[in-house]
Amino acid sequence: MSNGASTVGAGDSRSLRALKSSGRGLSNFFGGLAILFTLWWIGGYFISTNPSTEHFAAFGPIPTFKAFPELWSSGTIQSAIAASGYRLGVGLLIAIFLGVPIGILMGRSKRFREVSNSPFQLLRMISPLAWTPLAVVVFATWNQSIIFLIAIASLWPVAFATAAGLAKVDPAWFKVARNLGAKPWHMLTKIILPAISFDVFTGIRLALGVAWIVLVPAEYLGVTSGLGYSIEDARETLSYDHLTAIVLVIGAIGYILDSSCVLLIKRFSWHHAES
């Protein structure tokens, strides 16, 4: 009975700690947003009351929030999210399908790692947007060019994070697996991928952040859809309330995507218990 009671007590204690942690997290989340929007409102107030800047009053929070129903009813937000989401998704998938195998090769083959390190580091340090003129020449459409820019920006975080994760795997695991008759496919699916999942998801999270930053300026040029285009269109038409509304949408979506990656890291990696 005492063992059962202690088990129940420990479970209740864990639940209580989890509830307190969740409450503290929500409090911090809403408290931080409240501070941010208060500072925004103060800035908007000074802009609207200054005769030299009053024509920029639409940057304030109240005009911005009033613009959301109009943007939503016209379908501007939905179509922009769909177009940008497609480009981001395809670009990230290309980066993952290329980056994970490259990272595994770097982690498993010393010769490949030594030969590829210099060129890969050089390419990694090139700003993704610097590839824009070349992408425009090589690809037939701006849509394809943007996907290429996202892929080239996302490739390196995934590849190097994968390689770093594989470098931490104990070599004895591979020796034991070979002694037990494991085939290369078994090595990949039973040892390598489970062992590096934490690092791969971390690399994807970093890649997503880079890709999200590259996506918006890439959509300033050539295309007539997407979040970046919506910002440029609002600027051209002096619809400052629409501009700040789209900026908020970009921030909110980016936050949701990053939080989703954090949940994946905790859920599917061997390290989630330590997080």
C-alpha cells in the first residue's frame, strides 16, 4: 500500500509541477506580448501626434488590427500564406532530402569530409540572396528561383547538423551491429537515423528560420503572390495598416513554425527526456 501511495503521490507531484510550468509559460507568453504591444502603441501615439510624421499613423496597432478583417475578407492573407507556404515547403523538402544524405556522408566518411569541408564552408558563407541573379538566369520562372534560394539557404544547417550528430555516435555501436550481421540498410534505419534524429530536427529548425527570413525579401522581386509581395504591394499603395498587418502575420506564422519544430525535437528525439 505504501508503494502504491508513494507512486500516486509522485504522479500528483509531477502533474502539479507540469501545471505550474504551463501556467508560468502562458504568463510569460502573454506578458511578453503585452509589453511588446504597449511599446508599439506608445510609438504609434507619438507618430500620430507629431505633425511631421502623422501621415504614418496607420503603422499604429489600432489601424493595423482594423485592417485584418478587410485583408481576410478579400482573401489577401489566405492567398499570400498559400503561395509562400508552397515555396517554403518545397524548398525545405529539397534541402532535407539533399542535406541529410550529405550530412551522413560527412559524418561517416573521413575522406569525403576532408575533401568537401572547404567547398561546403565556402558555399555556406555566401548569402542566399546573392544567388538571385544566377537563379533568375538558370530557372524559367521566379517561382522556381525563390524555391532554389530557399533550398540553398536551408541545405547547410541541415547537412552540418546531421554531420555533427553522427560524429557523436559511439563507433562501438557500428562494430556491434556488423558483428551481429547488420546490413547497410539496417545500419541506416536502426542506428544512424534514430541516433541523429535530435540533431536533424535541430538542423531543420535552424534551416526553417533561415528560409523564413530569405523567403520574404525574395518575394519582393518578380512574383505577384506571397507574403513578401503583399508587403511590397502595401508599400507601393501607401497602405501602411495593411503592411503592418502582413508583418504581424509573418511573425505569427514564423513563431508557430518554430514552436512546431521544438515540439518535434522533444517528441521524436532520444534527448526529449532531458529537455
